[in-house]
Amino acid sequence: MWMLIFVLITGGLTEGISDGVPTAILERLKTQPAYMVSTLEVWENGNIRRFATVYVRPYYLLVEFKTDKEGKPYFLNSDIYEVFLLKGEDIITIWTKPPTSPSKRDN
């Protein structure tokens, strides 16, 4: 098996604006379980950012997630960076979050 799959908290996931995420994806997040299939931690400017690939049948989402006080992972619509499908060895991108301009302090 690929790796241990964790069930993700989806409560509050679809609250607020969609941030451009396709409605079909948001509806699936309301009605189907979401599973973290891989995670990555990145050290950036003294802070740790956590990313995950999340499976919501038949889609995969690339998200930045946080953990609540009990250590359970969660993410908001605004934390979704990409939605894609896997067809054999091919990755088919369905949606990508537009890049944001760098802040003035990063220049």
C-alpha cells in the first residue's frame, strides 16, 4: 500500500468564498471523505509550512494545511493550490490557483 491514509477534517472546508475552486470539487468535499495521501513540510523564513496531496474521488488536491489544537489536519478553500486527475502515468490539471504577487518585504 502507498502509505497510511489519514481521514481529513472537512468541516468548515467549504465555508466562505470559493477562491475560484471549481464548484464540483467543493461539492465533493461536502459529500465525500477526503484522504491525505502524502505530506511535505517546508521551512520558510523561520516558519514551517505543511502541504499535502489530498484524494477526493476521483480528484487529487494540492493543499496547504494546518492542524487544530487536537493535532487534526484541516484546510480552507483558500488553501487549495491545484486540482488534478491521474490517468495512468499522466497528470491532468483541472484547476490551478493563480500566483500571488510577492510582498514588498520579500523584495
